[in-house]
Amino acid sequence: MTPATPIAIINGRVICPASGQDGIATILLQDRMVVGIGHAEPPSHAQVIDARGLVVAPGLIDVGVFRAHPPACHAGGITRVVLMPDQSPPLDDPALVAYAQGSGKPDVWVHPLAAATRGLQGVELAEIGLAQAAGAVGVATGRRAIADARVMHRLLAYARAFGLTVVSHAEDAALTAGAVATSGEYATRLGLAAAPAFAEALAIARDCRLAEATGAALHIRQVTTAEGLAALLAARARGVDVTAGITPAHLLLNDMAVSGFRSFARLSPPLRDERDRLAVIEGVRSGAIDILASGHDPQSQEDKRQPFADARAGMAGAQTLLALGLGLVRDDVIDLPRLIAMLSLNPARRFGLVAGTLQLGAPADIAVFDEHAPWRIDGRVFHGAGNTPFDGLPTTGRVRMTIKGGELAWQC
């Protein structure tokens, strides 16, 4: 077999949070791996990519997506997704987990989360150990929390035995049943069925206490309220192994976005009030929230262009994840290396993935982007469904190139 032509990326600002690298450097890729990083001249036979004025970072890892759309991922610099078990059928069987793991090849790495319970019904535990053997990198409750504390306790104990992280949806099921919004002025004005924001804190406190009792690793897929953040920090102070994620939507939008019954702003969990939004921004600043994810859950036009209460929750987010995340850098909430860590290194570490770094021997998964390139979000030209509450928003930061497994997957 003829050796693959090496790829040399030169003149770019290379950021690798794992090593602390942040500066102009050359990266050499060969045989699907990073084989050189520094200032050496690239081999004469290498394919040279000039990244002058661009940032070169590890390929992004999007945690908790509900659909793996390779074109959307590539346009967003995403090379790996951690896939939620809410598929059709749910990933509650080892064969389904194995199928999901291979579903993105050769375009994007898919790392499935196994369903915590049969059919995601919250009653009977699924075959967690067999799912892990089939490729599951964690286990998740799905779009809903497990209402029965006894079942959740058993889940965490089993997951601890297999060394798997449990991903939970943090909303008390009894309080949020039938709700489509967060209790407050806007839900009242619109006459929408709503649930109190503290439903999140109740769920976080319960799940963290159960994780503490079992010694399990827990990841709260989204922490979106001040009270939920306080419950998370209290658990960490006690030594609980718990991490947290959030989406750009919950950092940039509040419940005013549902005004006019804008169904594209119907999300799960729902958008919160301004006090909560500002609190979770501070949670990102302080490091309490570890992972930034897109929450990619695109719905069809038929499912979104409905009366607000009838529309399905969810949004397309893969293509806008990096650009909206860069807003945190422009607003001095975090610096660029920290953003890259939230999008790559932290997800890799939480789910045991050999990824998220540009160190020697690492997989050649790379995102090359222009952090200053202006553009306007237009859902009409999205890859796949374009239902986004950010439609029409001017933003800055565009992926210019996505390299997956040492091969150019996207270029703009």
C-alpha cells in the first residue's frame, strides 16, 4: 500500500488546550495522526495548507446531539459527536448501539450513549454492560429525567461498576409534565403551560446525591438556571464527580425569545429568564460549566411551524456552535483556548475519547477557522433542517476547513 501523502498546515495559530500550545506553528499529519508540531520545515512531498490568519484547533466534539448530520457537523468544525439514545428505535440494545457507532463512517465519528432504560421509559434498566461492549461511551436518560429515584439509583450503581458516565436530563418530571415554557411573565402573557425554573435544581440535587451515594460519574447535559448551578456547585464541594454542559441558546437567549409564539424558540429545557441567563454565563466564566454543546436536535418544518404548544422542542445547532461560542470570547467571558477546551478537550476527557488534542500521536481531527469572519445565520441554507432561533442573526467566526482522520472533509 502506498503511504498517504502527508499534510502540513503552516502559519496558523495553533491552539491545543491539552498541551498549552497557543501560537504560530506547523502541524504535520500523516497516517491519520498528528506526527509533528513545531516550526520545522514540512517535507517536500507534503500537501501544504497555508492557514495564515486562521486558528488551527482540535476537531470539535459535540456532546448530546440527537442527530448526526455529517455535512452540518463539517460546516461547524465538528469531527465527533456523542449521540443521545433518543433514536428510532431507542439505543437500548447492543446491536442498535453498534449500528449507531458505525452510522457516521467515514464522515464523522459517532460515539453513542446507551439508553438507560428499556425504550427510555424510565422503568427497567437496559443492558448497560453489553451496550458498553458494543461501543457505548456512556449511558443517558434521554430527553426526559428518570422519575423514579430507585431506578436512577440502580442506574448510577450499575454505571459505576462499568466505569461509565451517566448523562441526565435535569428536570423534575412531575413538575414539568405538559409544560412548554418556564413560569414567568412571558409564559403568563402568552397563556402557555409552564413549569417553575426550580424543577431543574430539584433534579440536579437528587441526581447528584444519588451519584454521591454510588460513587458514579454524572454529567448534567444542560444546566440553565441559577438555582441549578448552585446545586451543582454544592455537590462538587462535597466531592461528587459531576460535570455540566450548556448550549449557546441558553447563554444568549432568555424567555423573551418566545414572544409572538416563536416556535423555533421552543427548546428543552425551555429558555429561562434574564437572571438565570446571566447566572449561567457566570457559571461558564468560573468554570462551573465544563462543556459547550450545540444541542443539535433539528425538527422538520411541519413539526416546528405549529402553534407553540404543539410544536416539537429542538433546534439545529451544529453549524452555529463555534460561531456562537466565539461570542463568549468577544464578550470577555472566557478566552479562546478555554472555549476550545469546552468544545474538544473537556468532552474527550469526560467520555474517555482519544481525541480533543493536537499532541503527537493524536487522531488527525482538526478544525481550521477564521475567528473574525462575519456572516449572517440563515436557516434556509443549513445542511438539513434549518430551524434555529438565531435565524437572521449577524455573527462572527467561520469554519474554513474541517479535517477528519487526516482527510479534508470540508472547505469553505
